[in-house]
Amino acid sequence: MDKHDPVYKFQLRQRVRLARSRFPGRSGFVDHEFEVVRLMPADENGEVSYRVKSANSELAVREHEISA
């Protein structure tokens, strides 16, 4: 692994939840379980993102926005 390769806390097909609602006042995503479907590159600050999917939606989230 190159020292510049991002380190991912979560893996493909892992089940995760949003750490908090991305939409204050709307509880639509709070308790939904998502599956990691894509590992995305790190941003300029080194934080990686993920593409996550549930039965009803697909989102791009940053690592700090989800938990196992």
C-alpha cells in the first residue's frame, strides 16, 4: 500500500447507519440501515467518502457521517 492511499474504516457490503440526520427536522434517514456500495477517494483534507444504499435511497456520505 502506498503511503498516500486512503485508509477506509468501513468495507464494501458493510451495513452502516447515519451518525445523525443530514436533514434537521426530517427523520427520514435517521434509523435506516445502509450498505456500503462504493469506496470513494479522499478529499483534500484526507477524509474518505462512501456511496451507501438502502432499499429506498442512495447517498454519498463522508466517513464521519456514518457508524457501524
